[in-house]
Amino acid sequence: MPLDIAKFRSWARIPHTADDPAILIAWEAAVREMEERTGWCAEQVTRVQYVGTEPTNAKKLVLASRQPVTAATYSDDDGNTGSVSLVTINGLQYLNLDISTLVYPVTVTLTAGGAVNPLLEMALLQRVTQHAQSRGDDTVSLPSDYWDRVSVMMGKGIG
């Protein structure tokens, strides 16, 4: 089952669609927050990543700013374009910029999303629940510790 509002309703055991407008707002907020905090995308998106200088590591790898990447193309300062190969290390995808003709700065266009790490999926479902419960008609809100820990762990390396 894809990660969407129907899956959330099933997970939260909400048998009706009466709350869908509020859940949709909570869903969109949680998905955007997840993308901004971790770089992981629940839905298919296209984003641009700027690489100002040549990577200093031996393999010329740059961490993709959005995960998981399905396609990546580059455009360099001389107007050259092409596709970028991807390298996966410990579940994260890196852009392989070991292309001899690249002239920096380089703009990489990433197509990402569609599949989310199961741990992050569970955190997203819980975050939607937190947003939906904060409407005011429920008296108990969930603590955000779980979401914060998972976001930092799956994030871009900045705590």
C-alpha cells in the first residue's frame, strides 16, 4: 500500500472520511517537514541541488540532498549536460561527480521520492497523528521525541 492518507486512516483505525480535510492539512505539513528535516521524500518530486566546488574526496561523491533518488542530471558552468550515476552507501545515495569534463559550479536536478525507509514511514504516520490531535478536539497529544530522534538519525547529518 502506498504511503498516503488512505494508509494513514488504516493505520490510525479511522473508518470514516469525515476528518479528511483536517487530516490532509496534517499530512501535507508532516510530509513537508520530513522532507526539509531529513531530505527523504514521500512523494515523487524534482529538486535542484547546487554543487559549488569540486568534491575533495577521492571518489568525488556528493550526498544527494533528497532521498531516494531515481534519476539525476547535471548542468555545469560551460552548459554541458548529462546524467549522473548514483552510488548507495549505508542506505544513502550519493552523486558520483567523477566526470572529467565538469566545470564547476554544477547544478544537479534530482528526481526523488516514492519509497520511504520503514522507520521514517512510521515516524511520519505518528507525526500526522500529532498534527491531527493538536486540532483541539482531542485532549491527549503525543510526545514529539520519537519524531525528533528519527529525523536527526535519518537527516542530513546536522543535528
